[in-house]
Amino acid sequence: MMKKIVLSLFLFSMLCCKTEQPKVVSLKEDVSFLASDSLMGRETGTSEEQIAANYIQDRMRSIGLLPKGDGGTYFQTFSFKPKTDPHSETQFVIGDSTVTGTNVIGYINNESDKTIVIGAHFDHLGMGGEGSLFREGEAIHNGADDNASGVSVLLQLGQKLKDSLNGSNYLFIAFSGEEMGLLGSNYFTKNPTFDLSQTNYMINMDMVGRLRENKTLSISGTGTTPIWPQVLNSTNIGFKLVLNESGVGPSDHTSFYLQDIPVLHFFTGQHEDYHKPTDDFEKLNYKGMEMISEYIYDIIKELDDKPKLAFKKTKNESEEVPRFKVALGVVPDYLFDGNGMRIDGVSEDKPAQRAGLQKGDVVVQLGDSLVTDMMSYMRALSTFEEGNTTKVVVARDGKKIEAGIKF
């Protein structure tokens, strides 16, 4: 009789343990929720963005991440009035204001003196607005690649790092307000919820959902510590890497770089759905996202027992970008590493479309200027004003084609 009772208790305890195991949520499940029409594009300060914040909070809790926001919660809220300069000291205000954003912050405490920050913004453009490239009125901008993709990889990394590597603490931040000017990351670095001086490095994932067949992966910030190129190449699991040294760019890693913290920014490239209602979850490469998640984990593992990284300032390439009075109306392929500027998309009713330029064309000359890369293209474009006419030469299917352009 006693054996039956003991056996029954054992079976009961096994069933209880089984039911308490957290459900493993896939990358696609996270993206499909965050990029659903019901969240109305997750614009900063809206009730729909708060629903997304609640979802991320619940996911962090289910993974076992500790709350590291304000007051023992997962949330860090900030109120602001939009300004031109996202790093202005007067950006954030107390009391009545235009918008309130919410960063969501989880933590793995390994009692280390080093902390790695892993971030991705979760806000998007709502129904469109100023940042939209859609010209046919209001529509839900779901932002699956930008940046539900980064958030889903962040959550998966939280799952992978929990109870595995213990050489560092890990802080996971889903930033709000990125689309309005890196507001959430800027606020966090000026109002950190832990000792920011402990930060070893920051990894940022923004638009990592469209890995191409040739597995081209852009990584920026590779000059922010001397060891990055060696680590990135030694842990590479089959990517064609396009490395950019600058720690300054149009995403949240910039806020950490400006605090003298080494950074890396992962990016799979722009596409025709960028900042349009067509950036939907069905179009993402989930196997590619899994591969990126594994790669970042391997980078972290490689450095797990290494000393704290030395910070190095890099050339601010954004200061060298010329000012433009006109636009050609194309989406450049930022992952292209050949000669010229490859067109990854053509906007409707713009000079490029009117001249017959197509996706895949490589601009090799604009006016009298040869185009060898992105910077030379921008320098050439900056010399024109509205009303000017010129020629453009593109390489297409092994041939050079000349067309007239009117700005």
C-alpha cells in the first residue's frame, strides 16, 4: 500500500513539473503577434504600443528574466516633446507632455562585474506619418522586419542565455521611441537602471528579418573595440559579412556608443517594404533569423571569460554625408559591396522611375561623376538642385545603359 502511495505521489510530482515547463515560443509567433493589424503599427505612446510592451514583459517573465525597469517593474517610462535632436538635454520633460514611451527591460544576474546589453526597438510608425514611404493615405504599418524581427531575436537570446553562460550579467532592453529619434535608448543611457559603467558592450538588432540567399549580413560598430573584427570572423557560421567601423548610425546602438561603450549593430538590409504597410510577418526569413541568433550567441560565448573590452572612438561617417536638395527616388542596397551603388527599390513617380531605372541596376555614373560606392553616389547627388537635368549610367545584365534624369 505504501509503495502505491509513494508511486502515486511521484507520478503526481512528475506531472506537475511537466505542466510548469514554460512554453517555447517561436520567432514567428513573436513576430506575428507584434506585427499584427490589431497592434496598429505600435506607434510610440499609443495604447497599442502599450499592448506590445505588456506582451514583451510577459515573455520576459516567462523566460525567467528579472524585472530591471523602474520600481521593481519591467517598465521604464519617459515623457517627451518631440525635438529635432534626439540627444538634446531638453528632450525629456516632467509632467504634462506630448508623448509617453515605455522601455521594457529584463535582466539575468550572474553576480558578475560585467554586463552585456542586448537591445532592439519595438515601436514603429503606426498608421504612417512623417517617416512613412507610403504615398496612398493612412494604413497600418505593421513593421515586421522593422523591428519585430529584432525583438523576437532578443527574446530568443534571453531564452538561450538563461542558465547557460554565466561570465556576465545580461540586460535585455526593448526600446520605445526609436522611430522618433532614438528616444528610448537615449533616455535609458542618461537614466540607467543599473550601473552603466559595468557595461562591457552593447548589441543592437534592427531589421534582421530579411537575410538574403547569399547570407549577406551587415554589422556596424566594428571599430568600437580593437577585437571586434577578429571575434566576428572567428565565430562566423557562414555569413557574407559587410563590416562597418562606425559606432554612429540610425539606430539605438548610437546612444550607447556616445557613452563610450563598444557596440555592434546587426542588419540584413533595406527592401521595398521598408516603412510601408507591406512589411508583414509572412515575408520574413525565420531560418535566417535563427542563424543570426546563433551567431550572436557564439560571439557572446567567445567573449564570456575574456576581460572587459576596451572602447575605441570611430570616425563619425554621418558627419561626412552631404546635404541633398534633390532625391533620385531609389532605395540603395546597403549590403552591396561591388563597384557602384546598387538600386534595391524604385519609388513611384520619382526621377529614377521616370528615367526607367529598375531594381537591381547599379549606378556607375551620375552626371560627370563616377560612382564607385555609396559615398561617391551621395557626393554626386548633392551637387544637383531641383529643376536640373543630367545623365545617369547604370550597369544592367552586363551592359551599361544611359538615361536622362530630371530632378
